[in-house]
Amino acid sequence: MNNKPLNILIVDDSDLTRSSLTKLFSDYDCNIITSIDGLDGIQKSLTSKPDIILLDILMPNLDGIKMLQVIKIIDELKKIPVIVISGNSNRTNVFASLEAGADKVITKPIDEDALIKAIEELTKRRLTQKSNKNELIVDNTIDELKRIYIKAFPQKEIQINKAIAERDKYAIGNIFHELKGVSASMGFPEVTEISKMIELALNSDKIDWNFIRHQTEEIISLIERKTFSLNGE
């Protein structure tokens, strides 16, 4: 039986997603390596030789599909199992990921139990929860992740307002794709649900930008209320 900690490489350009997954695995005996894009992901795969890679698709410089295609032709890396974690669950996206070499595709919001099970199946290793876990430390970690999320939101708000003003469907879609994927695990399930509605609205033949602006204002209000609650005000 292999008792060494499992080495997991997380490749995702979203700070929030990386923080959320790091939080999840903090309960287990794992070593976590993170990367922000496909190029950096390939380099860290070569240097760290992870036991498994968790990979996003939409990333700058080199996206997840192209990273998959590259690592599957490198002898040192091609046998490393890869789980694609994507907010886009359409059939074309899933098939493209599997065709490029992904072993499994999991959609966002992430089902944590399903992810743990998939990792165990692909690595043939059981993820062991850390003993003597200090619940206070865990609670503090969760609160800190919420603060990171809240601290990052004003910049997200600026990006959202700019994208709405410019009617930039691609930019606004990427922002709410990210928010949909991580908000629930950060303690903001309402933001995930609203982000889903906005993604559906963006797929309409005629986009209702007033609806998107209204839903954005609802999210901002939710974040403000949660901020007051977290700060004990």
C-alpha cells in the first residue's frame, strides 16, 4: 500500500477555483501544486510529476485542450491521469476533452464527493483524511477563503460593468463562468444560481442586457449582505 501523500496539480487561471480546490484537499493527506495556465501547467507537470492533474479548459496562453494534447505526447507525462473540470458541460466540450486525452470530465459547480471518488479511481489510491483535524483551524480557513472571494469581488464588479457597457458577450460570459464554478463552495450558492441564469440569458438569440444588469445588481447586494455578516456587523 502506498502511504505517500498524493501529489495533485491544479491548473486553472481562476484564483477562486484554485483556492476552493485547495480548501477541499486541505482535509486530506495531499500535496497541492497550482498553476495558472496551460504553459505553466506543462512546466510544473515536468518538474513535479503529479499523481493526477485537475485541469480547466478556458485559460489564457494555452488552453486546457491544447495542454492535454501536449502532455499526451510527452513520454514522462502521458500516463498521468487528467480530470477536466469545466463550467461548460455541453456535449461538444466533453467530447473535445475526452478526445484530447482527459480521463474524466466533471462539471462546475463541483460535486466534491464525485471529485474525490474520481481521483481515487484514477490513481488507485485512497485519499486519507488527516487525523486530529482542528475544527477551529478549518473554520478559520473557510472564513479566510470567503474574505479572499469578497476582496476580489470589487474588481469583478468593475469588469462586469465594463462588459455590460460594451455589450461584450465573451467577457461577461467568462466572468460568470468563473463565478458559477466557485461561488457555492465559497459559501455563496445564490451567486452560483444567478450566474447560471445569466449564462442562459447570454445564449439567447437576443440578449436582454437589462436583465443581466439587474441580476448583477442582485449579486452585488448579496455579496454586500454576506460581507456584513462575515464581519459581524
